[in-house]
Amino acid sequence: MRSRILLLISLLFSVNQALNAQETFLTESGAAVPPLDSPYEKTPKEAMPVLAYDHIREADVFWEKRIWRVIDVREKMNKSFSAPQNPLISVLLRGIESGDITPYSALDDKFSTAMTQDEIDGQLYSSDTVRVIDPDTYQETIRVTQDAFNPEDVKRYRIKEVWFFDEETSTMQVRILGIAPLKEDYDDNGVLRFEYPMFWVYYPHIRKYLAGEEAVNPIDNAKTLTWEHLMDARFFSSFIVKEGNVHDRRIEDYKVGEEALYESLKIEEEMMNFEHDLWSY
């Protein structure tokens, strides 16, 4: 009798497990549900809303300064930009290829000339000629090879932004205007010669697209972080390379080495002090 009871309990336990498994992987209609890479269902990133910018009247802008920054992906806080899962350069290139993002020429940073896909491909891939000798006939032929683009080649990004004081809300605000990935150029000996912007993208136009692209959250994997949220929340480390000035010159044009870094910090401090001095205590 005891063995029959144990056998019945065992059968009931097996049936319960089977029902739980069926409920986990089958919907009410009987359709199979793919396995989740999480113990719970996360909100799809496509369903996350993009908060519209507040309308700013020209009459309410009491003060404004244009700033150009550089984000180095090798810094600890900027690991999301170089994460192999979904780096920013791959996100931008996919958007350009699909037509969701319009790239602009890097000849200026005013977003004046749109680039074609062929022009973008010319930035990504480099061609070279190699000599190949046939082992049978010993004839030498010239072949053209094309190097594949490696996202890790983009180590820095240039950011153009505007800081302004809004009298209506009495707040200092910042709006990112553009993002440009920087590519390094080396000579035949592998020595770095210079870096140059590949293209510019107008950030206000791509916010909705970036909101649908997930960025790696290095602090909390439970919180879904999109590229739009990362940029708007300024979840990155950067340094100033230029401020708006009458000579239109960069910091490196009149400061070098540590002095350039100190000048960058000085500009940051001047903007902070300007906002602080607007208030009386």
C-alpha cells in the first residue's frame, strides 16, 4: 500500500512538471515561445518612448556656448561604445545602410552635404594591390584586395553640442547636435599620422532610431539601456577640444600636452561658474 502511494505521488509530481513546462514554452494558442535569455520578460526596447525636447524660444536664451568634445572608448566609463555586442559605430553604419540615418560630409560640421552609401563604403574599406605568383606557371599577377572594416578601429568620437541658459525654466541645458566617429590613419610603417572624422550624423534626427538600439549597461544588467538614453543622460566621459571663439581655433592650435588638458578643464569650470554666478544666495 505504501509503495502504491509513493508511486502515485511520483506520477502526480511528473505530471505537474510536464504541465509547468508546457505552460512555459507554449502560449494559449499552442504556439511555441522561444527561450528567454532572462528569468523574466523585459520590456522591448522598441516600446520605450523617446521624450521630445522642450520647445526653446530664441527670446528665452539668455546665454549660449558651442562646445566640441571627444569621447575616448578606451576609458573605463566609455566601455559601452566599444562593447562587442552592439558598439555605436555598428549601430550608425546599420542605420545608414537601411536609410534610417543620413550621414553628412566631414568637410565641415554644419550638416550641409549629405553623403551617399558609396562614399561611406570608401571611408570603411581600403584597397591594396598584392603580387601573386602562380606555383605552376610562375607567372606573376596583380590582385586588388579590400580590407574589411573593423569596428575596433574607431577609438574616439567627436561630439558637437550647445550649452545654453533658458530663462523660462531658469536652467542651464545642453543639446547634442552631432556625432562623428574618428578613424586613425597610419603610414606604411604602422606609425599613426593623424585621425579624421569619417562622417557626421545629426543627433536630433537619429534619437528615435537610437532608442531602438540597446547599449551595454556596464553597471546594472537588469536595466535596459538604449543608445538614446545613454547619450541624453550623458552617461559617458569626455574632454573639450574646442569652444566657440572668434578665431574658430581648437585648443590644440594654441595649447599642447598637459596645457591643453588644463585648458579643457578651465573651459568646463568657466561654464559651471557662469551658471553659479547667475544666482544670489
